[in-house]
Amino acid sequence: MDAEGLLADELFCFLEARRKEDFSYSHILSSMCTTPHPVAVKAHALFMETNLGDPGLFPGTVSLEDELIRWFADLYHEPSAGGCTTSGGTESNIQVLRFCKAAKKAKNPNIVVPASAHFSFEKACKMMDVEMRLAPLDHEYRMDVNAAGELIDKDTCCIVSVAGTTEYGMTDPIPELGKIAGQEDIHLHVDAAFGGYVLPFLKDAPKFDFSIPEVGSISVDPHKMGMGTIPSGVLMVRDEKVFCNLLVETPYLTVKQAYSLTGTRPGASVAAAYAVSRYFGTKGYTSLVTGCMENTRRLIEGMEAFGVRRKVTPDVNVATFDHVDVPKPWIVSYTRKGDLRIVCMPHVSRDVIESFLADFGEFHVPNTH
Ligand SMILES: *Cc1c(COP(=O)(O)O)cnc(C)c1O
């Protein structure tokens, strides 16, 4: 560290140069994050100094968190559901494992997750010394219900299902998993970090929410398809009592107990998520999501016209194909199995898709022998 401070002008010149080294979303086809909506950015700035970790000091910000939770409770068909905001899907999933493990009190606790589960569950299991049992997927990359049933035993404290998988955009058969969870009295968690802002706004989408009576919790991320700011997650629970096992005393704060994983928590990204939800309303999200799905279909159709086969027809705006390389400067990703993966986020507009397809067409020489 230097002894002398820098002049702000000089400093920002330097910072802007560093920022330019980052890739711009204009050519990023691999990310589940996107440019936040301008309304989110403005709200974020307004609440920059708020700390939800000491809620008594920020009752206005707390009321926005409460209203955001109410919005999701209605959207997910259980008006009496509760919840809290988190830093994203990883923290939400860790919290679920924490309260499931605490409630079950098993000697050697385990959870059953689909092979498609996000790697946050591996982190959570390692942290908490819980065994992670992987249920295989069917030919459409959805959790195999019978196989999941066979992995369950008396020490299973949670069944995890995914609504909109990170890699293939598929939704597990959650109503069927609910039947098993109900019979065995096991908590059923739905990881809808991505799909939670997509499926409610689509016609004929697979069911995933509290309308399935056995679903106990749902994680959803405003910083993905919500067009909020980073970091922003929401953990919804059917019954807020699940948090009781996590309470600790917080003697020097304005509240006496807390169950959150983190201490100081940003109010800014919560206000941002709340602001976009009010600004868009369900109609705004419906048109946003419908557009992303149309772009996904156009991309799939365009790639197949070049002879590159889709892996599956996705439930959400994630398209996957047989492995092929793509031209620069496009940034794509590949799944664990090596399949090409493109996420049609809001910044991946129809124009972006057409421009990618045109570049790909010039670059791609079909294999003719
Ligand atoms: C992105 C994602 C996560 C992790 O969320 P973070 O916000 O990156 O912590 C968890 N589950 C699913 C299904 C995801 O797509």
C-alpha cells in the first residue's frame, strides 16, 4: 500500500482501464447473469449504505424485503409462505441444508440430489458433513424418480429437485418427487435459482412451486433472470418455523436473534430486486421471458439448420448442442459432458442471435465425410 493517496481523477482513469479489460455482455452467451435493469441500478444506488443485518436501523429497507417475499409467496401460490433474501442460489441452498440437517438429527445424514444439481450442493454437503447421493437422469436430463426413491433411507434429510437446470435448462418431475417426499416425510427443496423467474411466466410450463403440496422450500435468484443487481437471492419456505433451528443470539444488534448465514447483508440489491418486480409487474416479466424463449427457439432452429443437433428441448432459455467450436469473439460454455451451452439471457437479443448465427455459419464447415 502506498503512503500517499491518489487523486480521484487519476484513480478513476486507472479503474476504468481495468474495467475495460472485462468482457462486455454484448458477446457473452455463457452467463446466467445479465446487465441489470436501469431501474435496479438506480434503486441499488439509493440503498447503497443499508444493512439488513441490523434490521432495526433500516425499517424502510426491511419493509421492501418483506414485500419482495410477499410477491414471491403470491407468485408461487402460497400466500402464507415466508422467506428471506440471500446473496444468491449458493447461500440459499446452504441454508436449506442447514435447517434440514438440524431438523432431522440423523446420525449419518444424507441428501438425494439429481446428477444435474448445481455444485453449490457439493459445497454445502462438504461444509456440513452430509453425504450427497446422486440420482441419475433420464434421457431428457430430468431426475429419475424411481432411482431417487431407491436412494432414500431413514437418514435422508432432504430431496433436492431443480426447476431449470444450470446446464440443460430442464425441470425435474417435481409432483412425482413430492409423492415420495410426502410418503417418507422428507423435506423437498426446489432449486429454482434460474427457473424461478422464468417458469411462472410461461404457458404450459412444468409445475414446480408451492402448488405441489410437498414442496417445502424454493430458491430463486433476482440477479439472474430477475434483472436485479449482484448479489441477490431469495429463499422461500412454506413454513417459516424451519428457520427456528438456525437462530443464534445477536446481543449487540437491534434485533436479539438471527438465522441468516451472513452477518452484514446488503439492502441495496434487495431494493433493486423489489424495484424491478414493481416496475415490470407480471406482465413485464411475461414479455421479457417470452422474448428470451423465442430467441432460444430461433437459436436452436438456426444451429440445426447448420447440422448441429440440439441435446434436448429446454424448459427455460438454456440451449445445448452437440460439441462444436464457435468463432471469436463469442463466449460460450460447455457442459460437464462437453456439450455446447448457450444461455439466452435478456442481453442476448434477437439481433445478437442473428449475428452469432451469421458468424457461426461462416466459421462452421460441416463435416461431409
Ligand atoms: C446459478 C445457480 C445456483 C447458484 O447461484 P449463485 O447465485 O451463483 O450462488 C444454484 N442453483 C442453480 C440451479 C443455478 O442455476
